[in-house]
Amino acid sequence: MTTNTGRGILAGRYRTAGVVAVALMLAGLGMTGCGVVKAVQKVKDNVESDKGTIDAFTSKLKSGKATPFEATYVTTGSSPATIVYAVMPPKGLAFKDTPSGGSSGSTGISRLDIVANASGEYSCTPPSASSGTSTGWSCQKLGTVSAATRNKIFDFYTPAHWITFLRDFSLAAGFAGDKVTSSTKTVNGFSMNCVDFRASGVPGTSRICSTAQGILGYVKVASNATGFEIKSYSASPPASLFELPRGAKVTRLQTGNS
């Protein structure tokens, strides 16, 4: 997933929302008839309806925010990849992006392994295939700035990212007259609840789904060619996921670069 996922949709909705809001305000200054009242009420109803649909959906996502889990996703698009995202509160996190067929994955690089635990956050690189050995891992301990930059990569697999996106979208969609609806979808045996929406000027329907466990199960935003869907899930991730590879050489970024 690229870091601009959904921004085109939000930008378009904010522009439309501003135009409609200003038009209604100006109309209200020159008219007191029921036509303006009805127009304002319609916008209010649209906003409240969209907000209700999205709040019902995001409340289920929030329930899985602090729950241990391991999920495997597969991405779609021109550079498919397998994603492993695991969480062990309060500080354990693992993210692995492995491209299919040796091509670049959803992050645009050959492979990415991020491990976070009580000792800090690390970006790890596996040994090259030509070395012919399983040893030779190298891990770089990330400073605050570097960790924040890396974290943007896996942000798209977190409920928090999509909760913010949907809440921002719902207000603008209501002003523009777009309708946010709910639906269901089953992927790889997972039954999911979804929100669907279309945005003017953006062809196609966007869909975001959550599993019964309260984590993301399917994401496809119409403005982006890459999406992802869940393949497997475990409520008991192994402790090894949150540990550095055995024998890994650990380095630390210099203070000025961290």
C-alpha cells in the first residue's frame, strides 16, 4: 500500500463539502423560505446517516485495538505481497512484507521486517539468498523519527488509520450527498462487516471490512490500485515474532539521523 491511499477521495470530498456549505449559507442570508430549510435538513440527515453507519463500523474495529493477534494478508495489484502483522500489547509488534516471486512488495522494496518490543523498535534485513546460509541477519535500532517514518508503512494495516479516514470522509460525504452504506463479505472463510462508499469524480466503489475479531479483513479504496485481504488469523501470536532473529547483528542509528 502506498502512503497516499484515500487522500484523493478525501480531498475531493472536502472541496465539495466546502462549496455546498457556503452555497447553503449564502442562500440562507437571502431567503427564509422552506426550500432552504429543506436543503439544510437534507444535508443534516445525510451527515447523521453517514456518521451513524461509520460509527457502528468503527466501534467494532476499536474493540480489537489492544488485543493480541497475528494476521496474514495478501495484497492485490501489480506487485502482490504477503503481509504478516502481529500485535502483543503493550509493546510487542511485528510487521513482515514479503513480495511474491522476488519482486518489490507493497512497500516498494524487496522485503521489510519490523520488530518492536520492550527494548525498542528495529528494522531488520535478512541475509542475501546468495549467501546460502540462514545466518547473517542485520537489525538497526530505530530512533524516534526513523521509527515514525517506518511506522507509516504498516499504518494502513491498523484499525486506527481507517477509523480516522472514515470519520473524516463521513462529514464530507454527507455534505456532498454521497451515501455510505453497510454490507457483508466473506473472504477465505472470514465473514466480515463492511462499509461501502463512492466519491464523485472517483470511479468505482471503495470497501473496508472488519472481521468478527475486530481487525481489518479487507480494504480496497477506489483511488488506489492496491488493496489487501485477510488470509489467516490467530489470537495467540508466538513470542518469537517479537524477538530479533537469532544471531542478528544489531546497529544503532546515529543521534543526528534518528
